[in-house]
Amino acid sequence: MAVPKSKITKSRRGMRRSHDAIENDAYVENKDTGELHRPHHIDLKTGMYNGKQILKIKTKN
């Protein structure tokens, strides 16, 4: 059975757990449409990314 050779300090334990905090997803508002989307992701409602049309959007008719 593995046994630690020495005590893990509160500082080192805290550093290991620093990535465990839960954060909310970041969203930014599209300048043209006002829709919210993740930064550095394609806006799925308009198909735009970085000012360029990436996806063709199907319209419901």
C-alpha cells in the first residue's frame, strides 16, 4: 500500500485543488445581432466567426 513519505502542506494541497473550482461559462454578445455565444466559437444562429460567414444557415419556410 502506498504511504506518503512526508506530510502534504496546506499550500501544496491548495495548489492541487486550485483547478477544482466550478466557474460559469463565459458568453459574449454579438455586435450585429445581440445574440449571446461563447467567445472563440462560431455563433450558430448566424454562422459567423470573426466577422466571416463560416456556416450556411438553413431558414425555416
